[in-house]
Amino acid sequence: MVIKERTKPLILLILEALLRRLPCSHQKYQQILDEHGRRQAGYIGEKSLDYYYRELPHQKYMILHDLNLPDGDYNCQIDTLLLTPEFALAIDVKNMAGKLIFDTDNEQFIQINNGNEKGYPYPITQAERHQKYLQKLLAAHHFPPVPVEYLVVISNSYTSYAVTGKNAHKVKPRVCKSDVFLNKITLLEKQNSKPLLTSKEIKKLCRLLVKMNTVPTSYVLKKYDIHTSDLLTGVHCPTNSNHSLIRKKQNWYCPSCDAFSKDAHINALKDYFLLFGPTITNKQFREFAHIKSQDTAKRILQSCNLQFSGNNRYRFYFPKTIPWY
């Protein structure tokens, strides 16, 4: 049963908002663009595994996609987490071309593609961090010590991989291509056959994980040492995002395109909630959207079907969920 549906990953949405709001001349722009490309490919790879998730027994497997769990100043991002009465399984999907090498001696992850060799963070180390995080979380909330497993799944059917080094025998069982993913699940079921979580406990754990899921804005900004003062404000033109709009005749007007838009502020608010914070006041909206009138800002915010709390100048608005559609 899918508990947390797959949507475009929050980190990917934040990177897209960053690329819209960061000047192209910014020193970190290219790095963010590169990470966005990798994340986009990863998202496509994650979706390709849905075919196999559908084959799992719906009543036994609880499926949570794209979990972002707070870990101090960091973010524990899990592509997909499977929960059963017998074990938990954290899945990291790699959608990469060429040949992938898991070098266990040096704990390196290398891609060789079209004659080019490039190194990436070692996914086994990351998966082990996720494993320890989930183990601590279970203990902290007094759940039974259910085994926490992990798999690195290579979704590109044309990609080959090799696990090398003296610890290869430990890593090989943790890596597979997507077409043998269900075989790995069968093996894990044989290795972990004792039910430890009741149905009630699994539901409680699912609720906890969904509640803990947060937007990893601060993590992404800290990673690239970006401050909100670095970001471009304003309502952008739907046709050309390099153009800022002005409020005119109760619509948004682009002087460059000589065109009007009724709802261009929606995308601006989406960027705000992803990059600046999950709530916005009338004053913050006026500053961000370059609006002078408090009444105009109030009318626009009230028209957006946002939740709100507080009264008068203490009122703030927020979306029911992020991402906000």
C-alpha cells in the first residue's frame, strides 16, 4: 500500500526554484545546474521502479516515497522506504549510464561513460547512514528493533556495474539492477522471516514518518552556502522568466512582452515557500512581489486558497502541503 505517494522530489523542486531565483553569474549556479541534472535523471529512474513496486503484496508492504527526515543540520533523504512486519528496506536508485564501479577498498563510486571517468559520493556509505538513522529513530520512539536493510538499485537497463576490492562480498548483496529487484526482496524475506511489528505499530510508524517529513530548504541552502539575500525577488513573466512583472489594472504586466497575466503570482509564491519558508505574511509578500498596496497584497493572498492563522498584522498564510499545487 502506498502511504506517501510519489511526487517530484522536494530537493529537485528546490533546485529548480534556485535556478529560477539565483543570478546566472552566481559562482554556485553551475554546480546547482549539475546537481539538478543528476536529480532529474534519478527521479526518472525512481519512477521506473514503480512497475516492480506494484508486484509487491499491497497489504504487507507499506511504501513511502521521497522521505526528507531532519538530521540536525543535515537531511536524511530516502528515495523509497518499504515497511513490513519483518523488516524495513531503504532504497537508493541510481539512473546512470555507462559502467559503474563500487570500489570497496577506497570506498569510491566511479562512473565510466564514453571514455570519461568521474567520481561520485559512495552510495554504500550514504545507505549505511540511512540505516543507522532509521535504527535510532525506531529506538527513540520505542518501536521493536526491526531489521533495517538497504539496497542500491541501478535502474538503467543498459548500465553495467562491478563491485571490486576485498569487501566486495559484503557490498554485492546490497546492489542490483532493477530487473532483479524482486528477487532481492524474496531473499530479504527469507533472511527476515520473523514478524516484529504489528499492524498497529506499522500504521503508527508510517504516521510518524509522514509527520517528520520536512522541506529540506535550509539543508540545500547551507550545502551551497547561499543566503536568501542572494536570491532574486519579484513576480516573473510566464513567457520569459528573466523579465519581472509589475502590478497594473489588477493584473500582472510584462513591459518587455507587453502582455498581462492574472495568476503569475502563483509561481512566485511556490518559489517563496520552497526557498524562504513555509509561511508568508502580507508584508513579506509585498516585499517579495514588489507590491506597494497592503490591500492589494491581502486580496491576492486570500484568492490563493491558502490556509491562514492570526489576525490583522499578525496574520500569516501557508499552503496545506508542500509542494503546493
